[in-house]
Amino acid sequence: MRRSVASSCLSKGPQGKVEPLRSSLAPAPILPIHASPEQPFNLGGSDVADTQSGVTDLKVEDGIAIVTVNNPPVNALGAAVRDGVAARMREAAADPATEAVVLICAGRTFFAGADITEFGKPPKGIPLGELVTLIEDMPKPVVAAIHGTALGGGLEMALGCHYRVAVPSARVGLPEVKLGILPGAGGTQRLPRIVGVERALEMITSGEHVPAPKAKEAGLIDELAPEEGLRQAALDFAKRLVAEGKGPRKVRDLSDKVEAARGKPEVFADFAKANARRFRGFEAPAACIEAVKAAVELPFEQGIAKERDLFLKLVAGTQSKAQRYVFFAEREVRKIPDLPDDTPTLPVNSVGIIGAGTMGGGIAMNFLNAGIPVTIVEMKQEALDRGLSVIRKNYEASAAKGRLKPEDVEKRMSLITGTLDFEALSTPDLVIEAVYENMDIKKDVFRRLDKIAKPGAILASNTSYLNVDEIASVTSRPESVIGMHFFSPANVMKLLEVVRAEKASKEVVATAVKLAPKIGKIGVLVGVCYGFVGNRMLAERQREANRLVEEGAMPWDVDRVLYEFGLPMGPFAMSDLAGLDIGWSRETSKGETLREKLCEMDRRGQKTGAGFYDYDANRKATPSPIVEQMVLDHSKQKGITRRQISDAEILERLIYPMINEGAKILEEGKAIRASDIDMVWINGYGWPVYRGGPMFYADTVGLENVLARMEQWEREIGPEFRPSDLLRRKVEAGETFTGAA
């Protein structure tokens, strides 16, 4: 089975070194030929071999050559496909009876991107850039017939064609930026010539998949075809071209839309400024902007050379390696060693949720979005009404922003039933408990569920920390109990930790894992331990954040370092956002920690206008002189002599203990692989994708450096820094956690 990634020119050499696919990014086209009576079209027959004609086919109908590609499942642009298309184009060019060409794909999609099975192997076949140029230099008009998706190299192939016809459901895009690279077969040079500079900048830097109707409005698609009549529509379009005497129309020769931006550097500066927040920390978007700027300011061949130079710099960098690692890690996370793909699963056609609070309501929205009916149970009518109202307001807010149609709001709300009757949970296929994080309360809930839930129903806890095995032990069916830890806000965050209880059946585990993508989540299977993977590692970071503040840093120093590292916010800003009084009460407070002292002063976070920071009416944070003095007094009370702490030490003290804890998690078998841990942190805690996750980051800085620091802190501070045995073994063996850095 071939898999595809929407990238145009990525490959690796024999030693795994990332390289471009041969000269697909050459400064000038390899086949720079132009048809004329004096110089006929160069077929390149000696340069391009048809290595597997079985994936391509050529038929001539009424003077139109129809080149069909059939490389299931997604017509990935592997060497056999590239060589086959090149050979068919040469045949069509040489056939005097052929007046135009239609390029179409069989199966469910047009070219969906590069063939990722070629990654890590020596390059072979005609490079994609050469193939695009060969098509563009055809002496006869070439029409791309698009259905499904035309992504990355697939869209670059379509841009090499002279005309494009698509069905309305088709989508096109250049998503290479999501892999930390840029389109490498001329995409940054051709797209602005056809859709304009501003639209090209948005498409290339976002990697968005543009629906065919919008692509037609932008000029990227020439004609929309009936959903079931693409082949005939493309054939008719080609015949009209011939009848009207229209020959090849090379995108590279179009100039009016790039000329409109020439001499206007503010176009690029303004775009970068407007998207600064979205691009923060990423290298690829800036390179994409520079490449499009080259399309405006330089001749086409020089623009291609600039694109190549930028691509090579990106592909050799750590960010691209990290983003490509994440791409594969997201797919690897679905593979469970003892759960093959054919493991039976249980039907989940209805869901019950206990608790209509922030978490319960957010969880419900995931299932409503997937069209699965939800019954949500509360103890009091007021709480139930409030919860349902919040769900509706969330949907209405999405509709106001154009993300949902008004009728979709009503459709989703029609799928939810609110009730105070616990017995209503006797019919759902899956019941999720989302009550207060207290073991006694959760046990009581599961005892009640055990009595009324139908046989075979999955009973899930949304606990963030607690022992799922202990929860399961109070039921008569522990094989049906599992943890499903959603992250707040549950309707937004992509992560779902699927907690595998000791006695949970394989069918129950497989059902939860496969349910995750259906409700828009990335499900990561984890084992039972306090805090599972994410919160267990987070506890290490929080301990050191608190300790650093006692030793000499200020809360805003710690937060700034993590923000500059790429995280959305630091631990103290996050605490203010969540509320410092979560789990705190005045009756039990001992006033020993900074958090307790702040709560006793009614500085409980953003909601009270003050916490670790002071907040204005718009909740904009500023460092608080009150907190600064409180921190100084706190250190003095604890007998700690404060010192200057560098940003580098702050970062290492926050991150390295997390990495060490991740190694312990792997050692204990609580996570299947290091990349699963990274998926937890990227999708649940906002770890920057361009740093690949904590375990990938450990590999980039060197495990020997992490080990040396942990050993140093164990000597100087205490046993909590004791390095894991796995970390030691990896260093001794010269190995890494991920093998990808």
C-alpha cells in the first residue's frame, strides 16, 4: 500500500540524509525547450525511462490523448508514476493525430502528493520539477482533470498543465509548509502568476486545502465539471480548445498578477506583520514569503533557483526534521502492537455523559460534531440549563464567524438530550464520567453505572490523574472500563489520552482508539499511573518552576522563557488563566506556598483581576510589584539566598526533568513509544510543532547533555533529579529516543 504526503520534492539519501529529489529544483528547467518549426519539441526520450507503464495508460479519442494514472490508493507521485506520465506525454507529443492531452487519475483522487515510501531511499526516476517542466513545454494543450485532492506536488503537476478542470468537491493546496518546507517544483513561482500574490501567500503559508469553486474564483480552475462526469467534461474542454485554436497557455509566462505587486515591498511586509502571531517561531512561512517575493521580482528561472536555495536550507534544518517527524508520529500513534487493524470493535451510536460543566459540555460537542446523539446528565436543573446554554453559545459563536451554517447549529443541538434522570444512561453504547476529580465520587458514579448501563456498554472516566484500575474495581465488568482523558477546552484541544486499564478488553481499547479520529481527536494509548503521560510530566515542570522562583527568578521570567521557546504561555500565566483557587479553600489553606498566599489575598487569577500578574479591564497582564515583593519575602522566609538565574538554566531546569520523566514512562511501559509522548505534548499542551515534542527535543540537544545536567542537579539539589535507567542506557549505547533528530 502506498502512502502519500503532499510534498513535492522530499527524499533522503542512502544514509538517511535529507536531499531534494535530484534536480527538481534546478536553477533552470532541465527541459527548457520551446516548440517551433526550427526547434521541435524535445521528447527527452534518452533521459526518461518508462519504468512501470502499468500505472499509466494512454488512449486517443477524437484526437485527444487521455493519459490516465492508476496508482492506488491516492495516486502518489512515486518514480513509476512520474516516469509513466513522462513517457505518455512524449508519446502524445510525437503522435501527429493527437491535438491535445487530458491528464486524469483513476480511483478516488488526483495526485495527492509525493510517495512517502520513497523517503529514505536513493532518488530515482524523473524528478518532479523536470516532469512539471516537460508538461508545461508540451507543444499541445494539456488539461488537468482534478477530483479528490491535488495537493503539494499534485497541484504543482496541475500548474504545469495549461488548463485545469475540476469537480466541485475537489480541493487543491500546497501544504508543504506544514512539513517545515516549501513547494519545491515551482509551486511558489507559478501559483502567484495565476491567483495573484496575496492569495498565493495565504495558500502557501497556511497550507490550506481550497475547495474547487473558490479555486475557480481565484483563477486556478478554468471550469467546474459535473461530479460524475469529469472525464467527459475534460475531454469536451480539450476539444473546444482545439476547435477555437487555443494552444498551450504556460503559467510561467503569465505576468500581469505578479507585475501588480512589483515595486511594492509593503505587500510582503504587511502580510508578514498581519500573520506574525500565526507564524511565531516557524521558519518555513518566512521562506515561503521570500520565495513568492522572488516570483514578483525575478525572472522565472531565477525565481526557481531562489526557491531551490530556500528549500535546501529548510530541509536541512532542525525545524523541518521536527515537523516531518511529527507528520509520521501522528500516523504511528494509531499502531498498537497487540491490537491489529482487524481487532473487533464495539458500536458507538449513542453516548451518555455525566456532568454538564465545562468539561462535560466540551466532550459532548465532539460527539455532536460527529453526528452521534448525546444524553447528558446533571444533578440540578440550573447546572443542566447552564451547560446546554454554553454548548449552544459555542455553536452560535462558530456560526457568527462563518465556521458553521445556522442550520448546522440546530442540527447539532437536536442531537443532545439533557436530563436529571440517571436512569437515562441505561441505553447509550458509551458512557463518559466527567465529574469532580475525587476518587470517592468517581467510585460512587461507577457503582451506580454498573447497575444500570446495558451489557456491553463502555464505561469511561475522564479522570486527569486518578487510578482507572481502582475505579474499575468497583464494577462487576472491569473489562468494559477505560480512561478517556479529554483536554480542556475539550471541544478545541486535539488530544485524547486513552488510558488502558489492566482488565479492559482488547475490543474496548480498540474501540476507544479508533473512535478518537472520528470525533476529531488524536488518540494516544497510555498506561495507568498518576497523571498518565501529560500531567505526570507536567508535574515535573511545575515543581521546578516553583523552585526557580524561590531561588531567584520571577514568575514572568519563567513564563517568558517558555513563551520564547514556543509554548503558548508559561505555568504562572496558565495558572492565572485557569484560576489559582482550583482545589484551594480558605479553611484548609496553610499559607505556605505562593499560590496559597495569593488566594488568601483574593488574587485568584484573571477572573479577579490579579494573580501572579496584574490585569487590566481587557485582561492584559503586567508584572505585579506586589507579587515581586511577595516572592522576595517568600524566599527570605524559607532561608533561601536568591541568585541570578540565566534563561538557559531556566529552560533546562523546566524541560530536562520532563524528558527524564518521559524516559521513566517509557521504561515502565506507560507509553508505547517516545513519539507517542511527543504527540501528547504537542496536541495537549501546545508544545511547538517545530521542536518535535520533548523526546525529539532531547535528541536534538543530545541525551548526553540531558544526562549530565540531571546528574549535576541530583548532586546539588536532590534525588528527584536522579536520571532514569533508560536515559543512562541510551547514552551508553549512543542511541536516541526517536531516531529522527
